[in-house]
Amino acid sequence: MQYQIFQVDAFANEVFKGNPACVVSLKKWLPDDILLQIAKENAVAETAFFIQEGDVFHLRWFTPDLEMDLCGHATLATAHAIKSELNYSSDKIYFKTLSGNLFVSFDDDFYYLNFPSRKADKTILPQEIKSALNIQPKEVYKSRDYMLVYDNEEEIHNIQIDRPIFDKINLGTGGVIVTAKGNISDFVSRFFTPQATILEDPVTGSAHCTLIPFWSELLSKKQLTALQISERGGVLSCENNGDRVLIGGQAVVFSKGWFTI
């Protein structure tokens, strides 16, 4: 059977920037092991699979290693494919996911993800993560992900991970955020996942469910601009709305086609 697939660079306005995600349109769910094999074959950070039922889209996300509970950039990529390539006419897309109901709205060529807020609590850094870092944070928090707070943007640029040590810990669907106040943005970040095929995620929308409430409170700002300063880089427009956050960005299609299995 043939399946339509799109590769989209999310949180970017040109190809080869942002975070690439594959988006696959289905009529019915394939077995989980097949979905995982497709994600491995695509070899990008996330592959999103969706099924449309009327005005609702059922959405799931797979890395090459496991199914995720929430993924921002692949949700943005899916919304862009549905709107720009499949000509969906509504001004909002409703997704049903493992993280509940998610909404994506549009404003010109910007997409705004309405996601649950994941406020982090102070904690102690596990020794495996601490030993894997060349620069130690000044504060440590945790929600789904560990969030490590640093003094400045230069430290975030200079962080290096000793992967053999880092991979001794399994965080499930979680990862490690490193963040600091930005030079030209409100804050910057990077994101690393131990025991994953892809160590550093280029742009991590779901991590901003934790970053936004933290920096919003610290800077006393509801609306913020964020940069994820990975090699590919990404720009995010952020808004703190209490128990929900808005994560805004652009997207561009890199390729599209069909595959048969």
C-alpha cells in the first residue's frame, strides 16, 4: 500500500535550518513496530503519523528509538503539511494525542502551538549527567526533562557532552535542557537525549513547555523570544498563558512523495 510522506523543516523559514521531521498520512493505524521501523528508515529526530477523522486529527510521534508523549517540531511540521500541502481550509487544527488535545492556529506563515505548560521543580542532578558535562550548571530543575540553568549564552554554546558517560542513564521520553539568558533573545537553549540515535535535537518545541514558564516568571514577561542554538538553529515565539503555553514558528517543506510497504 502507498503512503504519502512529507519532510518538513520546522521552526525555520528556509530549508536546512530548524528541525527536520517526516509527516506520514494514514487511513488507519499500522502496527506500532511498523511505525517504529518507518521512523528508523526516515532517520530524522521525529516522524509524525496522523489520521484525519472529520475536523479532528489523531497524531502520534516516533523517534528512531521509541514513541514520544509530546513533540513540538513534528506537530508544527504536521500542521504545515496539512495546511500548505493538503489544503486544509480551517484556521485552526485540532489534534488528539498522548498529551491530550493540542491546537495549532495560523497567522500568515506563522503557526502557534497551544501546548500544556510543564513547570519544573528544583532537583539534584544525577551523577551520570553531571559527570558527562564539561560545564556545570548553577541551578537544576525537572519536569519531564531535566532543565539546567547557566550564567550566560556563551556557556550554552560551549557545552560538550561525554557521550559514553551520558548514555549510562535512561530518561525514557525525557532529555536534558541547557538554558541561559540570551544576548539578542530572551533566552537560549540546547537539548540532549541520552541513549538516543540523535544526541542533540536541533529544535525542541516540547522543551519550551518547561522553558517558557521558567523564563516568563524570571523575566516578568508573558511574551518571549527564544533561540535554540544547535548547529541548525531555530527561532521560537513564546507566550505564557498559565496552564498552557503558545509556541510559535515557521516551517518549510523540504521534500514530498510516496512510499510503499
